[in-house]
Amino acid sequence: LPQMLVYEYIRGYDFDAHVKLCCDIYRVQRDLMVSGLKKNLAGLETQGVRFTQPDGGLFVWVDLPPEKSGYELFERLVERKLATVPGSTFDPWERRDTPGIRLNFSMPTPEQIESGTKIFGDTISEFLK
């Protein structure tokens, strides 16, 4: 039954137009997040902070200096009501901490992205001290 429903949906609607619309929306949100990170993480690259500028997908990956804990930064961000995913979540050996954080730009509003990148920048600056 689920396959039949998907088939009917794709057959009856302009699925390609829907995908294009989603890409257009997410591109704006991605660009807003990347712009906010460039602004709010300015100067931190000298301390080992880097982030991806994705061509696709729904996430930005932030690398921290190797000696820093992605999980500890995640906990500080939670205290500030900012949702992120610690890099250790994606580690095949599980409990091993990694110096990274994943950010999602598909769900938050533009206003949330703007305020979130500010919170992220302030928190990571304090975290690196």
C-alpha cells in the first residue's frame, strides 16, 4: 500500500517542481546560515574552527580544534536552548567524543537561523577560552 500511495502521488503531482521548490527554499536557508556563521565565527579559524559550505543536503558541519569536545560544546548549547547534534553521534565507535557539531538549516526559520548563529558564535567563543 505505501508504494502505491507514493506512485500515485508522483504520477498525479509535479514532483520535479516540488523538489525544485524545496531546493530553492533550503538554498536560501543554507546561505543565511553560512553567512551567519561567517559573521559570528570570524577570527575563530585561527583557533581551529572550520565549517562546511554544503552544495547539497540540509546540514552544516562545524569542526573544532582536535583537543576540544564536541559533546561538551553541545551541552553548553543545550543550556542556551540551541539544538545541535554532537559529532560523537556519527562516530561508529559510539562513546568516543569527536571535535565536531552538526547544524541543521532545514527546520529553523530565517529569524531562528540568525539568532542561532549569534548564540552559536558567542558560545563557541566562550568555549574556546
